[in-house]
Amino acid sequence: MSQAVIIDDNLKNVNVLTRLLTQEGLSVISISDPLKFDEIEGQLTQSSVVFVDLHMPYVNGYQILEKIKRTPNLKQLPVVAYSVHANELHEAYKQGFDGFLGKPIDSERFPGQLRQILSGEAFWDNP
């Protein structure tokens, strides 16, 4: 089974994405405090995908991406920027994210978007 990690400080957003991911058969680990990312690092597998909110207190999504890409056993994981700020799409691309998913998520389009992400295709949704 594939696993998804959600790093987002907004519980409502976490709940929505968790529901959509579990409906698609993924197990989910969520972190509402980005400072606690280190605690779950060992639970990540090669079948993981990471969704990261770009704007959180203390640590932003770009810093989380940098940490993942610096860690040898994690650097191949697909990391998707997950944000309400659609104007950040180009910066997320430049910084090395594997995709961008705009909030709010369209639940009807999400299954196809997730298939793209899990198949290794870069996915850039401009809401």
C-alpha cells in the first residue's frame, strides 16, 4: 500500500486531504507541526508521497523540501507543494518540488491528479 505524508498546520486542510487519500487506498501520516518532521522520517518508505503546505509557522514548505532532498534515503520521494497561494506555483517549481496542488482541492479531479503524482509524472495544478 502506498503511503502519503501531509505536513500542514491547518487541521481542516489535513482532514480533507486525509479523507481523499484514504478513499484512494493510501495510508496517511499527518504532521501539524513541521518541527516534528524528524520524528516520522524513519517511517517514510519508497512508496511514500509527501504533501507540504508552503506557509506554516517556524518552518515553511521550502525548508521541508530542502531537508527531504538532502536526506539520501528520502531524496527520491515525490514532494508536492500544497497551497492556497496559486501565485507560488512557479517558485515551487524553481525550488524543486515535484508538483503543485492548489487548495481547495477539487474532490472530483483529485483521483486523476493523485494517479499522475504516484506514477511519477510532475503535476502542476494551477487553480
